Amino acid sequence: MTSTFTIAIDGPAGAGKGTLARRLADHYRLNLLDTGLTYRAVAYALIQHALPLDNVSAAETAARQVDLAKLDRAVLSAHSVGEAASKIAVYPTVRRILVEKQREFAKTPPGAVLDGRDIGTVVCPDADIKLYVTASADVRAKRRLAEIESIGGTANFTEILADIVRRDERDMGRADSPLKPAADAHLLDTSEMAIEAAFLAAMAVIDDVLAKRNKA
Ligand code: DC
């Protein structure tokens, strides 16, 4: 039997879980799936066809057509697509279709790092490691502003903060699979932690689990 290793990373937008997921997938040589891109792909398809975001049957069709091998981060990374993704992510039937694909991905050897909102709670409740990466809304807004300014853009801090708070409320407040830490998740608050420190802290947790596994 081929065994797989799964690392589940959840947390709110802008907490640094994407960067952490990439670093961990590289380090442990695991496959990587940013599950946010799957919700973004559905939202993007609706936007492209000028369909309203509450057209659930169109969203279901778009979800069935999502190909995990063809998720285009450059196209899907627009802020407006993230907002729209958060809106279509409330529909249970859409979630079920995407979660099925995400689970298949996780089962592919040698295993995977998946990041999102419901990985430890719903997608991979049996994950070997669960991390919940968070940071204060204020810090996340400052990081986002710095990111925008670093590429020559301009933005308003108060608006970014309001946006982040609204997105958190939607992702944490929905009835189906709301964002929350799994009971057995390790919490990583990156408010006052650089990504390198978060990576080292995550590695310590993972290496500990691996060492215990090798001894058993
Ligand atoms: O991580 P992100 O910003 O790319 O995610 C966009 C939206 O997709 C997020 O606001 C909520 C939704 N999402 C979700 O509901 N469940 C996931 N596992 C990942 C993302």
C-alpha cells in the first residue's frame, strides 16, 4: 500500500498561509494545492460569462469543469475574483463538487499540502498535520498595502482593512464549512512573526510528528 502524507493549512485571507504552504511543499517534496484557486476559478467562469454570482446551477457547472492541473494563478489572483469566490463559496453543492476534487488530489502519492479555509475540518479531517495560520486584521491590511505599493500601486489602508474584515465575516459566518481552526490544529499567529519564523515553527511541529511516526 502506498501511504500519503497530508498537511492541512487553514486561515483567513492574507495571513501568509499560501507562502507557508509553498515552502512546506518544497521542503517535504509534497504536491501543493491552493484550494482558494478552485473557488476563484468558479467565480471567474461566472464573471467571464456575465452571470450573476448567485446563479447556483451555473456555479455548479463551472465547479464540475474545474481542472486542478489548469488553475492559472495569474488570471485568478485579482482581488475582485477573490471577493466573488468568497460569495460563491457559500453554496453547499458547489463546495461538495470542489471538495471531492480536492480530496482526490490529497490522496495522490506522495501526499500534499493543501491550504484553504476548511481543509482540516472538512476536506482532510484525517490530515497528518493541521495548521491554522492567522494574523490580526490590522497586520494583514498593512501587509496587503505594502504588497500593492511594492508593485507601484496605491490603495487606502482603511478601505483594505474594511475589505478584510468583511471577507473574514463572510468566510467565518457561512453555514457550510465556515473558516475555523480544527480542534486538533496547531495555531500559528503570524502577526508578529516573519514568514521564515512561521516556517521554522511549522517545521518543528511536522518533524516531531514524523519522528514519532518513524519510531512507531
Ligand atoms: O484563499 P483565497 O483568497 O484564494 O480564497 C478565496 C475565497 O474562496 C475565500 O474568501 C473563501 C473561498 N474558499 C473557501 O471557501 N474554502 C477554501 N478551502 C478556500 C477558499
